[in-house]
Amino acid sequence: MISSPAFAGKSYAVLGLARSGLATVEALLASGANVMAWDQSEAARNELRSLGTSDAALRIADPLSTSIYGFAGVVVSPGVPLNRHPIAGRAREAKVPVIGDIELFAQARASLPPHKVVGITGTNGKSTTTALVHHIVRSAGIPTTMAGNIGFPILGQEPLPQGGVYVLELSSYQIDLTHSLDCDVSVLLNITPDHLDRYDGINDYAASKARLFAMQSPEHVAVIAAEDDYTRAIAGRLGGKRVLVSSADVKDQSRWPALQGPHNAQNVAAAVAVARALGIADDVTARALVTYPGLPHRMERIAEKNGVLFVNDSKATNPTSTAPALAAFPAVHWILGGLPKSNDLEACEPYLGHVRAAYTIGEAGPMFARLLSDKLPVKECEMLVEAVGCAAKQARPGEVVLLSPACASFDQFKDYEARGDAFRAAVEALQ
């Protein structure tokens, strides 16, 4: 794990004991800190007890009902909605900062072997770009790990040796909880409306993304895909080493099977700029693009049956992230629906000519069926397994059955991974 003398003798409250919360507790205790930990779930609290620690520096208590005065920080999960959770007000009254595990990593950096950090944010494409940069760095023979919104919790990973590169996917929630992360290379891919239940409109959401660059030293590199109004505005306010990229920079994607579609052109353009900023030779990057395997649940090729390709794009949880998937294939049987984040499919409309038929599921199913019914054939299926079966029957050789829901998963599944796994199971069960 990553520990640091920066935390020794200080007191922290940790609220939320999922993977990152548990890793945080262990890292703080190993650093000589005093920790008060809590989760609403009794099972989560019992899991902490089951770790077998007899450390007197740990106590299990609720920071909402126990004094936190004098603490160095309240460490919360990015899933805690600070705009409405009472911990925000309680911490403010006690003059204690509310932080996340990325901020603890930032504070621990001075005690780690010399290294570099790449921080990647944006509404869409973060995970692919993070995994792609990590793959390029590893292909160059440089010690690297990826963490943040992807992979394992950062504090639960082993410190990299000298010269290593930490590649972090950073959501706006994580940036909100971070105050001192000075990335050697920061990346902004795009900004479209998302998570507006946590922000006072899209301008507030964009300002959260912009904070990644406000924390950055002027001699460090900022890579921005300036292809929408918000990214262009943020780029226009930056000085220092600014590198602007565009999906138009990428002319030929034919040799990269896991990097198809215009959205991946943007991801590649950003990743290439990061590699150059890290001093990685272009020929190394070129070879890595060919061998990049892709991510589960993001334009993932599941199987080909009777000449029909089945693609799992379950991570596309809003229309803007679905649109590039529709653009990537000329003949699509589109499975969409779930818990809606908007009441339109405007971002997808330019690519509806690629859609042979749509199969709607979940809470948004009836609404999406109404939106699409005068444009293309639609079947309301409600359940994913039914949609897969119907689409498979209708699809012809050379066509694609695409799960790209344009919705969150929480009406029928615990997360987008579970939805993608269910899609895979349904495809594998086809006769």
C-alpha cells in the first residue's frame, strides 16, 4: 500500500467503507494516523472489524454524531453527494476539510520515489484514454499503474519505483475532493451535461473539471481536446505548456480494432499527446495502439454468431457517450434504455441512419420508443434478455447487435458492469 509520514500522528475520519474506504483506512493506520471509520452498512463495518486489526488508533464511530474537531480531514467516497449530505455542513462547522483518497495520495507524493502523475478527466472517454495511456507507458518499459476512477484504489497499490508513472482517471466528484494534486500531465477530453443532480448546472460542472488545471504548476503540461464550447473556454484561460488536440488529428483507425469510432479518435489524439509529453517515442506509441486490447463494457466485441457481431457498450450511460458507438457501425440493431439521465436522444440523432431497428428496455424504454417510433422500427422489450433475443433474430450477417443504453443501469442492475455481464450471458445463451 501507499503510506506516508505526512499522516503520522494526525486524526482522520473515513466515511464509507467500500474498496477505496477500506484501502484508505489501512494506509492511514500504516502511516501512524488515528482513524475514525464509519459506514451506514453494518456488513461494511463488520468487514472492517474482520481485518483483524487490533490497532488502538482505529475506532468505529459515526462522524455525524462524534466530534471531529481538530481532525486533519474527513475522507469520503466520491459517491457521497456533498451538495446534500450532512457531512459537508458538519465538517464546515468543525473547520475540517472534506477530502478523498486522491488528495491523500497527493499529500503522500513527497515521500514516494520520484515519479510522474497523469490525470485524465472529461465527461466521456476517461476510462479508455486512461487505460490506453497506461498501455502505452507499459509498452515503453516504464513502471506504471492506473487508479482513480478505474482499477484498484490508489492507496491500496504498491508505490512505483523511481521513474514510474501513475495514470489516474479522475471524475468530477474526485476532483471536488482534491486540493493539491499537481499532475505532470493533465488531460481534459470533453464536457457535456452529466451528473447535474450534483451541480448547479453545467457551468458548475465544467468548473469542477477545470480545477484539475488550477492545481497544476505552470511548467507542467495540459492536454485539452478543444472540441466543445466548454473545453475551448477552459483552454483559453490556461497559460503554461498547453497542448490542444482534436479527433481530426487522427486520420486512419483501421489498424486499431479496439479503437474504432470518432470518440476513440479523440481518445487516441489525447493519449499520443500524453506519450509525447512523457518523452515516449512515437514508434513505441504506434505499436501500442495496435496491441491495445480495449476495456470491458466499452465497445467490447463479445462474440460473432452467424455473421452478426455482438458489441457490449454498457458503459455508455448517456446519449452523448452512445452517439459515437452508433457512428462506428454502419448497420446496427440498437439496444437502449435504463434509468434516463435526460428526456431526449438529440446527441444520437445524426447517426440514426445507421440503425436498422431499436429495442428498448428499462424505465426509459417507453419514452425512447416514443422518440424513435417515427424514425425507425422499434420494439419495446423491457428486459435485456428479451431485447438480445429479438435483435439476434432480426440481425443479418454483417450487421451489429449493440448494447449502448444511453442510460444509467440502476433501474434493473447494480451498475453498468452487471448490465454488461448480463448482455454477455444473454449472447452466450443464444442458440
